[in-house]
Amino acid sequence: MTIAEIADEYYLSLDTVKKIIYSKKNDRHLTYAPTVESAVRYMDAGMIEEWIQCYLLLTRKALTGQEESGKQEKQEKLYFGVVKFPLRLIGRDELTGSNNDPAHVQDEDAAAFPPLVIEYTEGKFHCPVQQEILAALKQRKVNAYPAVIGMNGSDDYRRFMKYYGTVLHYVNDVEG
């Protein structure tokens, strides 16, 4: 179950559920790396939000709307994944990056590279921070790639779970 599902089922806040889960996971020492393997380890420890924040901070990228979040009412960001994400769900108009094939995106050993950070808002998927990686994957005709999906608030989360919650499979067999 996801943290949001547990919170809904037991009528607890997301922060309370996180505190309970994270207090049980303190025996694990996680080392951040911008890789699928690292993201999966954080996901297994119930700390995918922390992996995303490290990735965005250390790559100096920001998800859409994060700059305004301080001005508006703070809305909980919910994350789903690391999942094997079908790239066809991201519209063609998303590809605004270059057509260059970055050398750091290879078909082999995908675990050594970062998962895509996908946003799901109002029923659509967007890839706001990794256009060059997405372009290279689509150019290589990669059908699915590990991704972490972020959503703002419970409406997007419910819509996502209704349509995609049971069809996206977790990545859990990353070899280290």
C-alpha cells in the first residue's frame, strides 16, 4: 500500500504515517545516488520523496509549480514509483529537448541512470525536468523506462490510482 492509502484507511495524516514508517526503517543506511538502483532502495525504505528531493536539489532542477508553492497554500506532493513507465503516455508535444543522443543514456544497465521524474496533473503525464533523457529514450524507441510519478493533492492521486494504479508495475529487481 502507498502512504496515502494507509493514511486514508486509518484516518491519519500523511505526516503521521510517514513518521511511523520511517521510524521502523531507521536501521537501514541509504546512500543517495542519481540512479534507478538508488531510487528503488529509497522506495523500498518508504523514502522515495527524499530521493526525489535529493535528485532535484543536486541536479538543480525544479518540478513545475514548486517555485510558487511557498506563495500558495502548501499542497502535499504525492509520489508513486519507481515503476516501469510506458513512454507513450507522455504526449509528443512534451519533446522540447534537443534531438542529440546523450551519451549518458544507454539501453544497457539502466539501473546506473536516473529514473524519469514524471508529473501527473489533471489526467496527463509530463516530464518537465529531463527532456534530453526522454528525447534520447524515444529516439531509441524504448517502450518503457523506470519512473517516479509525482502528483499534487488527492484529486490527482485518486484519478491516477483509478486509471493506472493497478497497471503500472514496480521496479524491484535492480541488480546492484
